[in-house]
Amino acid sequence: MNTKIPCGVRLLLTFLFLLTLCPTAFAEDGRAWTWLSSNEKYSKFYAPASVRVTKSVTPAGKTQAVATEITADIKTAFSYEGAEETIRNYKIGHVIANPSQLSYAVAQVRVVPQSRLLQYLGETFYDAAGNVLWSKGMGTEKEMNSQQFDEEFYASIVDIVFRRGEMERLRADDRWILLWTDETTAGIKTQVTADTSTMRRTGDNLIFWAWTEVRDTSGKAIEIKFDKRAVNLPQGTERIVTGKYWSPSDGWQPLDDGYEGAYRMIVREAPEGRGLVRLRAFADGYQTWLSRYQIQ
């Protein structure tokens, strides 16, 4: 039996091996793409050399300017399933009929670190040979949190400019901290966690995204809330800024907390009171993290 590997195959295997050793790959356009993550649908890359500070502000009493707007190039590679999902989400089946045609997309994005916003300025979709399949213009601003596809893009871009550990916090084991748990006499359990990667201190308010799960006696989820909240630490009050709510019957729906965005008192003796104690302790211990990129 002939076991000799053809030259072309050997070259391909060598190239793939080098990619496993080095997280940076060069495209035909000369950009060096740095790998961020992969799953069964998508692989994410960004181009560190493309990162540019386009706006900055020098805070009163300071001499060092703080970046308030950053642009960069990002790239997403698709598996068949990822291409299929992307075509469906973008509603471009009439343009790209066969998901196997869609290989990757390159985009320029704009980032505002003070408010964790990311916006696509333009995006182009390509086949494996580099031919353009479809392009789109400017998208809407999106606030980055754990439910956003672009969260890692945001963190990597901000880290190039500030080097304050956004990506490290995203991937930290203690990214989510437990605020409180409670169990009723009927065995219904509630657990609330806070995402420390999204936490900011603005005046007396600690602003962050929280995840609430309610489970029955069998451990089955019967209610989930994902919300952005502002907690006034000295006063012990909180308000829901925005969010969404899930139930088995209705799926995900916009969250209506019944207070129309107004602050409510956190009862010290209630389970939420334990969460307030935890948040105050975190704010005292992580002041530098909570004040990052501030311009006021």
C-alpha cells in the first residue's frame, strides 16, 4: 500500500499545524487576524493593528486623554450551521441561497468604552475564494453583555487601548458573583447572580447586568430574568433600567418590573438585602475596576 502523502496535502497539514501553534493568521489583504474563540458555528478574530482611537476627552483636572471612541476590524468565520443561522438572522436567503457559499465576514466596528457600546459601521460577507457575496452598511448601537455575540470583540478591542483586563474578566471563573438565594416552604428556589464584567460605578450608583433563575422542586427552570439594574449603594435602593423575562409558556419577553423604571427600597431583612451587602463589599474592594474609562 502506498502511504506517501502528496505534497499539497503535506503543505496543508503543515499550515494547519502552524495555526494551532500561533493564534495569529495572515489574510490575503495583509491583515493579521488574531483568533479569539471558536464553537461549532463560529470562529471569531480581530485585527489588533486596525485598532484606532478616533475620539478622546481629557477629563477636568487631568493631563491624560481618555479614549471615548475606538474603531477596529473584526472577522467571523462560519461553519455550515453558522452560515445557515447567519443567513436566517440577516434575512438574506434571497441573496445567499446556499449556506455552504458563505465562508466568512469582515466588519469595521465602533466601540464606546464608557457605555459598553459596539456598532457595526459596515460588514461584508465572502465566499471561500474571497468573492463578495453581500454587504451591509451601518448597524445600530448595541450594549455589550453576556447575551451579545460581539462581547469578545468589544473586550479585545478595549484591551488594546486600555489594557485593563476586559477579556480576562469575561473569562474569569468569578465573573458572575452570587448576590442571594432563597427557597420557599414549597421548595421553589430563586438565585440571583451579577455579572462583574459589566459593573460600573457612576456616582452613588452601581450599574450592572443580573441573571435571576427560579426553579421548581425538580430543578426545572420556571422563570428567568436578565436585566440591567442600577443600585444606589448608600441609599439601598435599586431600579431596573431594561431587561427581558423568560417563561416556559411565553419564551423571552420584554421585562416589566411594575415600577416603570423608578427606584425601590431594598428591604434589609429580605433576601435582596444580602445582595446589597455583597454589592457594597464588591464596590469597596474593586474601586479601580468600577471606575475604569471614566471621563467625569
